[in-house]
Amino acid sequence: MKNIITAFLFISTLTLSAQNTPPPEVDLRIYDIVDAVSAERLENDIRKLAGFGTRNTFSDTVSNTRGIGAARRWIKSEFDKISKDCKNCLEVFYQKDFVTKEGNNRVPKDAYVVNVVAIQKGTEYPNSFIIMSGDIDSRASDTMDFTTDAPGANDNASGMAGTMEAARVLSKYKFKHSIIYVGLSGEEQGLFGGSGLAKYAKDKGWNIIAVLNNDMIGNIEGVDGVVDNRTFRIFSEPVPPTETERERAMRRYYGGEVDGISRQLARYVHKQTQTYMPEMNPMMIYRLDRFGRGGHHKPFNDLGFAGIRIMEAHENYNRQHQDIRTENGIEYGDVIEGVNFDYAKKLTAVNAIAMAGLAWAPPAPKNVGIGGVVEPSAKLAWETQESDDIIGYKIYWRLTTSPTWDNSRFVGKVDKYTLEGIVVDNYYFGVAAVSKSGNESVVAFPERVIRD
């Protein structure tokens, strides 16, 4: 009998130990993804897109060599080729909406705004989507001018080419979550393409967990003369505009003013970059977008989805929204000479590794709660998920003044945990789900208070 009890205790100890075995610190496949991104392919695609003359949303749709019609047909044909190479792993289609000039001061004529969508379905969570977007359209100095040459090499052939290149690389893998690669139109006229796709997603009941909007990822020389090929910006809004009055009221007592779902997504990209591409310098910008401006992630944010903008750190305004010309010795125009293809490669890889990590990770924990008032401890609880791939959960915490999750503890496959000796007043906390491969979900910030 003693031997039986000893054996039982030994097996129980092994089981407990297995449940708390920490996951791998890195997923080696992600290094392969970084290496697979090609600056040469990006250059070819950017040159091709710039070669359509103008891609103004209201430009020629009939020609096969000029205008937005030719550009979007070429983009779709490239997505179709990628799908063929991966044995039809992509569902490629046009998504469109009709816009009229009535009431729209940036719309010169009635027309369809057409997006090109390529969906790579997930194996375990097919209705859970991660989106990478680039803009198809370009513009001259006058956004109403749809005939003048506007090559849009950096704004935004770079982001569109990056999206296509990410599709080429990631289509070689299978993921648990679905990934969408999309070319959006109508950005320069008022974010029409993003608004149309966001509404389409809402109507379809898509569970969008991340939108990575790439708008200008190829310029390294700022108008101020600064040259930087390592730094990039991640723009994110603090909390969703769809939050309730109750959520706003709770923040007065429990915090979370900078911990909305888009901000957590920004932190995820920041951490993934520092882990797998430490040579890069990601800057988290605590704004929806550049000062007083907007991008194609905003329409998704407006509907309550997590979305961020990834872009170069140093803009050159002489190369944005400018007719091609030379004035007072200064060259204007968004031409191919202003694009650094190696830098575009780096930012494309940033997107690819963020999407791969999320797509291989479990969904973020739900119903996360926190307690520990007037105690020298912090109590957390959350709903566990049924999945053989989940190795456990990781608790993160940081000082309330820190922009990043600086401390963490893997706690195994449990649904609650108490951090002893950590005063809840002084920190913010969150929980992430972790897969056996070591990939983590976005950190889930507590949404309720544990009062027992």
C-alpha cells in the first residue's frame, strides 16, 4: 500500500510539474519568416504599382496599363498566383461600395470604391481574423485631380507591396486563426475602403482581433534631414470609442485609460519586434494617428475592433500628396527614388511576425477579473479555454506609468492566481494565453473586479 501511495504522489508531482512547465521563449519558425521577406520582390511590386501612372480612386478603370482599375486587377492577379502556389489556400475577391459626390467634398464623381481581399482561413478559429492592409490609391496635390500622374511610390505602394509580400511568405504556413491581406481604396478621399470593409466584417459577424494598417513603410529620410532605417512608429488609440458609460466610470477607480484593445495590440507588436527583430526600434505613439490626421485603421476602431497604424518614423512631406515638380531647387513628388526597399522589408517582416504570432496563439482570455483591495497581494481570475494547444496562462504587470508590460509570470493551466507581495494599487495587470509553441495572445486587461 505504501508503494502505491508513493507512486501516486510521484505521478501527481509529475502532472503538476508538467502543468507549470514554462513554454519555449521563442518560436524558431518566426525567425524563418523574417528571413523569407524579400526586398527584391518588394521593389518589383512597388515599381509595378508606381508604374500605373496614377492610382487615384476615381482614375481610369478601363485601361490595362494606367489607373486604379489596372492596379487593382494586377493586385488580384498576384493574390491569385499566391493562392495557386499554396494549393488554393487564399479566397480572393473584390469587396466594393458605391460612393457619390453628393455631400462629399473629396469625391469628384460617383464611383465604386473597390477593395481587393485575400483570406487565408485558420484551422481552429476560422472566424477569428487578423488583417494586414495597404492602400491601393494615390493622389496628386489636389485630391480631386484624378488624371495627373501620382505614382504614390511610398504613399502607399510601399504598404500595398508589403501586404502582398506578407501574403507570399505566410501562405507557406497553416495558422489557427484566419489572416486577411487586403488592398483598400478611397483612403485619400475619406477612408472609404476601410469603412466599407469594416462594415462588411461587422455584417458578416467576423471576430476581428487585430488590424495592422500599413501606410508609408518605405521612407527613411525625413523632411528635417534625419535618416533612420531602424525606427518605426506604432499608432494606437487609448480606449475604444465604443466603450460604455459604465466602463468609463470604472476607470476613475481602477484605471485603464491607456489599456484599450488597440493599445494592447500595439504593445504586442512592440514586444514581438523586440523579441525577434531586436535591431529595430519600435516607437509606440499614444495617438490614434498623426496629429489631427487619420488612417485606414480608424473605421475598424470606430466599430470596436482593435486596430493600429504601422509606419515610418520620419516623414518627408515633400514626397506626400505632391505633384511631381522642382521648385526653388527642391524636388517634390512621391517617386520611386524616395523608397528604401530594405527598410520596407524590415517593416513588412514586423507585420508578418506579429500576424504569425497572433495566428499561432490561442485567443486572449475572457472575463479577466482583478482583486486585492487593502491587501499585500493581487488576485486575478479568468475564463479558461478548452484547447489541447494551450500550455497555460501568463500574468503580466507593470507600473502604472510604464508604457510596456515589464514583468510577467507563467502560472500554468489555471483559471486564477494570486501574486503575493505585490500591492495592486501600484501596478496594472493583464493575462495572456500561451500555446505549446510559446506564442501568446494579446494581453487581456481586467474587465471586472473580484470582490471576495
